[in-house]
Amino acid sequence: MILGRSTAAATVSLGLALALTACAAEPPTARPAPTFSEPELSASPSPTTSSGPPPMRVVTIGDSLMSGFGLRPEQAWPALLGSRAHLAVTNLACAGGGFVVPGDCDVTFSGFVPAAVALQPQLIVIESSSNDFWEDDDEIRMDTADAVKALHEALPDTHIVGLSTIWNDDPDVPDDTAVTSDALRDAVEAVDGTFIDIGQPLAHHPDWMQDDDIHPTPRGQRAIEQTVMSALQDDDILP
């Protein structure tokens, strides 16, 4: 299956320029050149309230299914999550990126540690990626563990939540899905974080996919957001 690329990028403090988009992976033999633009990074708007606590600061790290490939930034599921929960979400998703494979921003997920530190989130949601399919299993486990450990050491009071890898609408997911998901499960549990297997919210819904059959439509993004929101509530991470 040939996987594509998305567009989005951002500039955060500490002079770290991050191109913020994301994309599903391609086999090493057929990976197209990355393309991306550089819109300004900003947290998703939170509901206006006259009283009560400030919104929870959340950083999300993942691939194109997280950033909303082919859609407007506000249609990506982290933005949808922030718009209906009391959250201030900053989406650090990178085109083609994973724990092993660098994306269009020329870093793997571990390269987002300085950005996350600058943002001082109370919650980090990080998702394993199909971009790491076809990589060595041991390397996936090691690089995933290193990235999560670095996040935890830099932000010891931040709750880290790991999400399993999402495929497309095909219910027959590749074996690599379990490899990447299990690597993140082990890494997150090692730092006393929370791992959530969100299953395959796009399965059996070809009408929720864009023409490339890889990236969700706005309806597919809503399905992911609803699944993630329910899972976070079930684990008492969000009210």
C-alpha cells in the first residue's frame, strides 16, 4: 500500500522551527519527496467560560492521521477534541514522521521533546505510526522507548498517554500495526503513563476516507476524535 504526505508546520519557542503536518508511511522503495508549508503554530481555541479553572494544556504528537492530511487544521481530530473539551491543544504532528522514520520536519518524534518542554503541557498524547512499518522491530522498540523516556525525563509531572496505531478502512490490518502499538505500550507503561488501544475507528467505512484511501475525511476525523475522547474519559484522563 502506498502512503502519502500532508502539509502543515509551525514555529515554537526556543527557536525550534517545526513543520507540523503528518502522513502515513511508504515502503522504503516508493517514498515520494516531502512537501509542506509553514503556517503559524497555535493552540486550538478553548470554550469561553466566565469562571472555572484554565483549560488543560495538551500537546499531541503523531502522523498525518493526527494532523488532518488534506483538510484544514481545525478539522484534525486534536483540534476537534480541544474545541469540545476544556483543553488548549497544540498539535505537533509531522508529515511522514514516526519514532524511527523522520518526517518532513527532518526529525523523528523524539525531536519534538524541546517543543513539548517549551509548551509545558499537562498532558501529552502520542500515537504510534504506520510510518515506522517495514523498519526493524528492535529499532522500533528501542527508538520508541527512548523518545517516551526523554519526554518523561524532561516533563516528569506531565501525564503521557500513548495511542495505538490507526490503519485505514480495511479491517485486515498489517502485522506491523501490533509491532508499533506494542512498542509504545511498553514505553508508556515504563514511565507510568497510560496506553490506550483505540482499535481501528475507520474500519469498514470507505466513505470516511479521502480518495487516496489512506487519510480520513472530516467525517473520519470526527470518528477518531469521538473514539479518543471516549477512551480518555473511560480512563478518567478527561472529565
